Amino acid sequence: MQKTILGVFLTLLLLPSSQAFSQEFSDNAPTLSVSFASEIPYLYKDSEGHTVAVGIVENNNSLTPITNVRIQVSFFDNFSNTPIEVIEGNSILEVISSNGQSPYVIRSQSIDSNITHASISLLGFDSSVVKQKRLTVFPSEVLLDGSFSFSGILRNGGAPSSNTNVHLAFYDSFDPPRILSVSTVEIGSVLPNTQVNFDINEKIDSRSVGFLLFAESNIFSSDSVDVKIPPPPQLLTKLAKINNVSIKDNLGNNLSEIKIGSPVRIESETLVQFSADQNTNETPYTYYVQVKESGKVPFVEFIGKYEGRFIGTGSQSQTVDWVPEKEGLYFVETFVWDRNNVPIAERGPVAIILIN
């Protein structure tokens, strides 16, 4: 009998841990360490009066992704050491890659103005298979004029994806930065090798200086892109302002995707605020279009121009024709300079076009 018990004990010792025990872990495991970027979450009140705790959870393991990260937030007031309420939540990302991070956003159930601070703890997590980085997010220009406005493109890899979401995690200028809020754009199902345009327009915390842009679906994820937010617009000092940049075919239809060799027309509308020469009421100008291929080191594919003359104030349209010769994702930039090559308008809104 003693030999039998000893044999069973030795067998359990020799079994790999994945066969002998469950694959659920806590942050005490030496090989699967999960921590918080800050032990104190950032708190804010949402539009309904609930308190929201925001922060970053980190997977410090260099080999194993994790999933089902469970986080507990205890909300307190200044009068008692007993929490007003305790809420459990999860990380924004379903799977956090090895050496990866994910924001968490956990909201109180009650509307209580007495909540002043919170504590966080890790309840557990599971190991996970890797989600391949087959999603790509391309940011466009950020506009901040009363509210935050942003648009971009999501490209999917070589398999159908469902439950696809794009996330924007806004951060401040602290060192290290604090996550102030997270906005999510729900995309849903995306066919393989396709792109989806997305946009967002909302009010954000005025202390936001940038955001991390990333995406995840049921099977894929993306790298994170750090996007800076421009300072609020100053009083207008330029003669003109470029509006409504569009890419059209010869029939006037707006385009976001075209074939190689198909001619397109890049159009803008420029609003003149005042004349450069008050005597003649005229402003000669050159309208430039620059097309750059996306990438870490953008390559200028095309530069075109249009010569014109503003008479007085008001709006005027400009058009430049372009025939794309290479596949890829391109950013279209527009400029208006005077005849001395001095800018008389800020760069126009950036347009995005896919050539295939």
C-alpha cells in the first residue's frame, strides 16, 4: 500500500504542470507575472455621474500571452476605510501579448458624489494562444475644434474576423503618462484582405495630449500606434483656409479605393479670409497637392500644382489630376502658397486613398 501511494506521488511530481493542474494563474506565479503600471487608477465622472477607474495592466512575461484578466476595483470616500462598493472587470484587450499592455476601464454601479479614490487588485488570469498581428490601423489627421474629431482605416489580414473593435486610449503629459479615458469604435465583422474606414467625434479630457490607437478581433490584433493631439486652434492669422479635400473620378463620385492607372481628381475648397493686397483686392496663389505612400519613412509619390488668383474674399475650388502607378495606401496633403513660396493657409485636411 505504501509503495502504491509513493508511486502516485512521484507520478504527480513528474507530470508537466499543464497536465497536473488548471491553467489559471495569479500574479504570484514567477513565470507569468502581471502587474499594474500604477497602483492608483485615474478616476473621473462620466456623463451619468458614475465614477470610472482607468489604468494599464501589464503582462511582464516574455513568452506567454494571457487572457481573462480579472481586475477588482474598490471605491472609497474620505470618511471610511470600508469601500462604498467593489466592482470586478476585465482588461480592454481580450488577449494581452507577451510583454504587452492593455488599458482597463471599470465603472461604478452607483452614482455617488462621495467617491474620491479607489484601489485595484488582480484576481487572476489564464494563459492564452497568440493572436497574430494581422490587423493594421492607419491614423489620419486629428482635429480639435470644440470637440475631438478623428478618422482612420482598419485593414484586416487573411481570414474573416468578427467582434472587431478599434480602441483609443487617451493619455496626459505626466511621466509616465496616465490613461485618462478609452473610446471604442465597434467595427464588427470584417472580410479578409479588406479595409474599413472609421471615425469618432466626441468630447475628451482637455488634459489629453495624445492617444494609443490599437485594434483587436476574435482572432487577430494590431500593433499600437501613438498619435499626438494638436494644441487647440489659435486665432486665424492666415489669409486662407483649405476645406473639404476630396478624391473623385471623372464623373464626380467620391473615392476611397481605386485601381492602378485610373485617373483621379483631387479637389479642395479654399476660403479666403482677407486679401493680401488691399489696393487691388487680389491674392495670386499656387495650390499644391502632395501624395505620400504610408510607412515609417513616407515616400512622396506625386506632387501637382494649380495656379490661381483670389479676388476679394469668399471661397474658390482647386483641382489637380493624378494617375496612380503603384499599389499601396496613400495620404493626400494640400497646401496654398503665394507666388513667393510663403504659405498663406495651414495644410488642408489629410485624405486617404487605397490603390490596388
